Amino acid sequence: MTFHSKYIFAVLLCFALFSLTACSPAEKPVFELDAELIWTESDQWPNNEFTRNIPQPVTGTLVRYSQGTSSNYGFFSLELSDIPLEDCKAYLQAIEDVGFSPISELEEEPSPGSVSIANVYLKEETGLSLAYSSGAEGLMLYISRPISNA
């Protein structure tokens, strides 16, 4: 992964995470973690209350995942690699097919031949942010739910 691809991927991930969070001036932001975020390297798709709500991508390799809480939400993040653009677009459709509605969609071509996608979806109280970079063939998923339902 080139420096440029890593930079674009990081920017998209930040966009996706902040698009999913909101707060009024009197509230603590939901993206403020209650504990240090620890990533677990794994190539096996986790089976938990977060991942059961989303389809597993048909292609790609799970690299790592993390789980945590903020003051209001539980969340689960997944990082995948080796996902071609066509497969990512098929995955976006699969997400909608299981009932997630897009609330924010962004697709850009930051450089010739490279596509970046940052989408946010909602299904009942479950939010799903997705960031993808075709240059890195990397996909980040961020699933969040109110703690009472996580």
C-alpha cells in the first residue's frame, strides 16, 4: 500500500466515523472512547451481536478487528484487505439487501484509476460506516449500536 493510498484510506475512515457520530454542545461526543482501543489480528470472521447484523463480504481477507464502547454506544470495527472495487460495490448492495438504508454516500476518484468510497448506513438503531480505497483494496467497517442493544 503506497503512502498516498494509506492517506486516502485514513481520511475516508475518519469521514465515515465522524459522519456516524453526532452530539449537541452539552453532550459528550460518542466517539470518545471509554477505554484504550485494542486491535486483534485475525483472519476469521467474528460471530457476535455486531457482525450478525451485517453480511460477510464474499471476497477479501479479514486483517484485524476491535471492539469497544463510548459513553453511549458499543462498537465493532473490522479491517479487510484484497477486495477489488467490483466486489466492494456488490457488498454495498448486499448491505442494502439486508435492510440497511444509506444516509450518506460518497464516491470519489482522488487520482486517475483510484476510487474511494465512504458510506454510512442505518438499520433501526444499528449504524454502519464503510470506508474503501481501490488503490489499497482495503475496506473498513465500523458498526455501532446503543449500549442497551449492543
